[in-house]
Amino acid sequence: MPVLVKLRSHDLDAPSADAAIAAARERVVALLSPEGGAEGVDAATPLRDSLAGMHGSAAMEVLGRRLEHIEHAARKVARLAARPVIESI
């Protein structure tokens, strides 16, 4: 993601991009924290209302999609971490 931001920095709306990255970071940290856990983590649940706020430039749309992928991966990790551990294989 640093490469995306570096290559497309002139096309990004800096305040919106920073806010979107910070919000995604908070959601991912909450998902992966031991207290946050995977309660209610469902693959079908949308990660945010929509990406409509990210439209405006191709760079913002790419950033929005990338953040969506990162959050989706965090949800999968949280679901896997919530599975019971098999003691004997």
C-alpha cells in the first residue's frame, strides 16, 4: 500500500485518503485484538456501507478497493483464530 500512496499521491485527496486509511486501521485492529475477537464476524457482512465516498478519482477508487481487501483478509484471520484448536491430530 505504501507504493500505491507514493505512486498516486498527486491524484489522492489527502485528507480523505488519510481518514479512510485511519478508519480501516481502526476496524482491522478491532477485529484482530483479543478483546474484539471474531464475535459476529461473518464473511457475507459488508465491511462498510459502501465505497461511494471513495469515488471521484481512479486513485481513490483503487485505495478504497485495497482497503476493502485488507479488511476482508483481517476478517478471515479473525474467523480462523476463533476456531477451536484441535488438541490431537
